Amino acid sequence: MTTANTPGPTMKAPPRPVNRRLVLVICCLSVCVTGIDLSIVNVALPSISKDLHASLGSLQWTVDAYSLVMACLLVLSGSMADRFGRKRIFQLGLALFSLSSLLCALAPGTGWLIAFRGLQAVGGSMLNPVAMSIIVSVFTDPRERARAVGLWGSAIGITIAAGPVVGGLLVSGIGWRSVFWVNVPIGIAAILLTQRFVPESRAARARAFDPPGQALIVVLFASIIAATIEGPGHGWTNPWIAGLIALAVLALIGMLIVEPRRSEPLIDLRFFRSPPFSGANTISVVMAAGLGGFLFLSTLYLQDVRHFSPLHAGLMIIPLAVGQAVAANISGRLLASQGARLPLTLGGALLAVGAFLLVPLTAHTASGHLLAAYAVFGLGAGMIAPPITNTALSGLPPDQVGVAGALAAGARQFGTSIGVAVTGSIVAGTGAGFTNASHAAWAVLGSCGLAALALGVMSTSAWAKAAAARNGQRLAAAVAPGSEDHPSHGLSAGGRVP
């Protein structure tokens, strides 16, 4: 007979208390392996080119295969996590990412390397949006959630900037294959920590799968990137290139026609009627394009033009990483006290100044000039990261935070892909020497900063906030009051901490 003090056979042990800070650290660890992989490979590109006899186009695909596949699958992975369990999908992503990193390190040629990079991105797509979902499910207080998301978003920018430094150390000391080996032990450690400390969670009502929407996203992104990379080599009037451009246009039209007619679309286009939400995602694209193109050009310039070693090249970019770390901390404070406008506009201005400082670049530009430009650009990228991450969550119900995280992360990944594709195409298609050809590319990156500044002003204006409020009321009308899906449970529409 069971006494009152003795648990019966059907009683369950009380759930283990959740260490929220440790969960945040584990989620940031996933950001480290995926974020740093976006940039760590850049510093290894010259060594990969020499060892595997890779062309400039192959180098572009080595970078873009990763970010492109990530951009295409992030929304799907976020939706899968909401349906099947965030912890489960998170661990699956870590395992696949670690395995494919091992395969990248063993790749015998550029074709294999590009293919394994794509497989690596499949695993990576299950990490960033799912990590954000886990954070939001653990941090239920809106103010604490905003701080946690801000720290998580800052970690993305910091790790991307730190990649060239870590890559320089690895490539100079061991070789280019080591930039992939390093992911394996980190991934295994993250799997074990997740199993022990991260609680399982899922959406109360997950979104249905949307195969037509997923197919249209893949076609749209892939055709844009392929046309941009291959255009200079084949000629912009080449029928294949023209066909890719036409395919991208048709895919975009298809999304505008098909998705609104789906009962549960992969991307609910109604959320983009909110100017702060649309602005945050567009700023994500232009900021990531600027950062991706900046690191791609800088790595090739420092190693191929200045003939610096991989370690020396990585050390030269330290000011960019430091600038991001410092600015991200300041930006988080400004976001909490002043709202999103000041950090967004200041960040856009700094991005523009940093890139325009490199427009007159020569083969003998003083190192002090380079370091200053890198630092200013890093300050701009770090200033922008927290407000766009925080604002991106504001447009979606918290029960669909997997989709919210995926949209924000997908915008960054697509931006990185297009930044590398565009800047690489400029220096490959002009026929001039790399240094002279890069002047136009640096100017394009400066224009990305100006675009971020203008979008920051518009998306935080009184008109934008009023439009966001109206859109929020329309969305709230479709959700039962008091349910977990209700928008009032999320962050404020203006991207400011409540």
C-alpha cells in the first residue's frame, strides 16, 4: 500500500529546474559554429584555391553554397522545430552539421567541397532559428526575453567577424582543412549539453507544411545567386543567364500569387505589411550583404594583393571583430532606453563610412588606413545587429517563433550570399586588376550602409509605428484573445523593449 509520503508507481518526478542562462549559452554556442563558419572559410579561400586549383567562381560557390542553402531551408527548419520539438531538431542539426564539417575537411576537390558545404548548411539551418525558438520559450518575461535575444543576435555578428582571426590561426598553423575540423568537437559538446540541460518545447499548434512555398523560395534564391555569380563569365545576355533571371521573376510572382491563397503559408506575407518588421528584415539583407562582401574582398586583397599570410590577414581584421563586440553592447543599451531608431541609423552611417574609406584602395594603402576602415565598419555592423533581431520578432505571434527566427536568419543568410556574389562578380567581370576593380565593389558596399540608414529612419517613423499598430490589430482579430498565439504575448511592434 502506498503511503502519503511514498510516491506511487504512476507518479512522475518533478521536472528539473531550467537554468536559463546556461540554455542561452548553449544556444549561443550553436550560433558560434554556424556564424563563424560563414566567415572562417573566407580566410582559407586563397589556400583552397592553390591546393584544389579553384577558380574565383568556385571560391564564390564555396562561400555561397553554405549561405544559400541555409537561406532556402531556414523557414522550413523553424516550422519543423515548432511541430516535432525544438530540442530534437536542434540536436539533429548539430549532428548533421558536425558530420558534414568532417566531410568538408576530407573533400578531394572543389566540387565535393561545394557539395559538402551545402550539406553542412542543411544541418546549420536547424540551429539558428531553432535556438531563437528555444530562447523565447525559456525566457517568458518580455524584458528578459528582449535582453536574451539581443545577446543572441550580438553573438551572431561577433562570431562572423571573429572567423577570419580564428581561420588565420588555423590555416597558418595546420592548413585550410582545419577550419572544418574545429567544428566537430564543438558540435559534439553542444549535442551533449543540449541533451542534459535544454528542455523540450514545441508549438501548441504548429503550422502545416507548404511544399509550393518552399519550392518557390528555393527557385527564387538559387536563381538569383546563380545568375549573379555566373553572369560575368557567361555574359549577361547569355540565354542561360537570362533564363535564370526570368526564373527568379516568375518565382517571385508565384509567391505573391500562391502564398496568400494558402491556409497556412510558409511565409505569411501579411506580416510584411508592418513597416518595422519589413524594415528589419530588409536591413538584415543589406547589412549581411555588406558584411559578407566586405570579408570576401578583404581576405582576397590582404592575401592575394598584399601577400600577407593567413594569420597576418586574420589579425588585420581584428578591429572589425572588436568594433562589432563593442558596438553590439552599446546598441543593446540604446535599444532598451531609446528604441531602435538611433542604433539603426548610426549603424548604417558607420557601415557606409567604413566601406567608402576603402574606395580609393591601392596595393600600397597604409595599414593604419585599413585598420581604421575595418574598425568603423565593424562598429556599424555591431550597432545594427541587436535592433534588427529584436524588431524581427515583433511581427509574429510567439507561438510561431520558429518561423520568426527563420525569417530573420534567412534574411541574413540571403544577404551574405548576395553580397559575396555581387562583389565577386564585380571584381571578376571588369577585366581590370583586382585592386582597381574593387573600387566599384567597395562603393556598392558603402551604398548598403546608406540603404540601412534610410530604412532605419523609415521603419521607425511615426507613420511606420501607426501602420504596424493597424496591422497588429488585423492580425490580432484572427487570433482568439488570451491564447498563446495572441500577439500581445510577444515583443512590441516597434521593436522597443516594453
